[in-house]
Amino acid sequence: MKRLVELSKIFSDANRAKIISLILRDKEICVCEICDTLELSQPLVSRHLKKMKESGLLDSKKEGKWVVYTLNPEHQAQCFINALSQDLDKLPKLVSCNFK
């Protein structure tokens, strides 16, 4: 039950849902791309990413000076992710940085 409540809190925040949707659409994304695309501050995005990573929803890897985030394919939140995938075309175009 505690795990379900934790996941519900993560998916109930609009900015977190948008971040997850961006990662779902673009497969991997760095903090600066999230900040620029969603026009959110870096500290706010980092707090959201930390919470989602602690829940096991996201994986991360270091690429040069960037940390790149991906969805954890083993995570048990597929019903939430499936619901998000229905609105991917409504997301803003990704503002890319040079990590790729």
C-alpha cells in the first residue's frame, strides 16, 4: 500500500507527469533539456528527478558533464505510463542541448 501511495504522489504532480512524458517520448533526456522545454528552474527539476529516481521510476547515467535520465523498464507503474502515452503529441517540442 505504501508503494502505491508513493507512486500516486509522483504521478499527481503536473510537472512530474510532464517530465515522465518527455522521457517516455524522447527515451533519454538531461536536466537542461527538461528545464528549457518545460520552462522550469533547474533546482525544481532536480528535486522532481531525485524523487522519481528514489522511487525506482527513473534510471540515470553520467555522459560527460550531463546526467541523462531514462524510464526504468522494470518499474511497476505501467498503468500510469500507458495513460501518459496517450498525450505525447501535446508536449512542446524538445529544446535540445549538446549532450547527444
